[in-house]
Amino acid sequence: MGLFSRRGTANEPAPVEWASVEAEQQKRPHGPFDRSQVGEMGPRVDLGAIWLPVMPGLELRMEIDKKTQKVTGVTAALEGSNLQIQAFAAPRTEGIWDEIRHEIAQSVGGQGGIVDDVPGVFGRELLVRMPVKGPDGQAGQRPARFVGVDGPRWFIRGVLAGKAALDAEAAKPLESVFANIVVVRDQSPRPPRDLLPLALPKSARKDGAQPAAAEAGPEGAVPQMADIDPLRRGPEITSIG
């Protein structure tokens, strides 16, 4: 199990004050960015609360809540790697990523998984290995990387799966996508951890991205992390593609 770089006890993690989060954001040479930090959309697709960068070969799979039919997340897929992205409301005065990492790590450990809290491109991140059974019934592990960034009144989380979970070179294109995301936080009051509203793209772009149609696709298109996800709210979410 990895160690946690934080104040307070392991059972009662202390919140991170926004002043320190803001200072870290200013020192970071890349995003994700707040809407106030960019002048125009640039080569990105407008998904509501997220402006997502696009590149040749990138496929977008929107995630829809079965009951409400609302868009709850988006997965960017490229050459055997996936990046699942969700944006959430956060307190005005403090970040929540340290707290979320702690909760995910506790949940993973409670289910027999392995988790390491390590330094990464975006700060502290979690490398998770969940126990799974293969088609032949043999035990195995499913790896994933949880990355997160605190912003002004928002928090954005990415889950890297497939090749990008363990292969540093395979992860670079999707890390670049995450690093150039713009979060558009509306002015509506929202409780912390509430999903920021996303929307289907109006049309497929001509610059390489291929937004998926809004219809159910096969389960398992991205690793299902609902059971270890402290940010999950509401009914089951299904990946579509």
C-alpha cells in the first residue's frame, strides 16, 4: 500500500486549503485549465462543462445515466488505451483530491486490491490493481491510474486504463489530452462532488475526433470502477460507444 502525503491522521484526512492548491496550479506548466485561463476554445470539442482536446484517431464515448439520460462522463480512447473523465463541483476554499485519493485507496484495499499513492505528471496519483477473474476462471489483476486536479470551485478526475495504465509511452497522448482540458464551471450553486453537467457534441468534428453515437455499447468498454468510486452519485452509469 502506498503512503499518503497529507496532514491529519489516516482515518481523518485533513482538507487542503485552496491557497495551497492555487499556488500549485500556478506552478504547474500545463492544465487542466479553468475557463478563465484560456482565450478561446481552440482544437477542442465542446462537451458543456469540459472542453476536450482532440487529435487524429481519438474516439469519444459518452457515458449516459440510464434513468435520467443525462451525460455523466466521457471516455477518450486511443490505440488500446482509455481515459475516462468526469468533472465535479468543489468547495470554494479548499481542494478535495487528497481526500478522494484516500477514500479510493481505502475502498480498493477493502476489496483485496493493491493501490500505490505515487507522484505523477499531475501531482499525486493512484496506481490501482483490482483482482479479476479471466475467461478461463484464473485470477488476475486489472490495472488503472487515477489522476486528479483541483481547480477553482471544480475538481476533475481521469482514470487511465488499458495500455496507458502501465506503459508510460502509451500514456503520453492521453496525458496530453488531460493536460489540455478546459473546465467550464457554471455559476450555479452545487454541493461538493456534484457532477458538472456535460452534453453530447452537436456534431462529429473534422479534425480527427469521433464522438460516439448516444446508444448503448458493450459493457467493459472501459474498466468499471463504480465499486471503488467515492465520487459516484445516482444510478448505474453505462459506457456507450
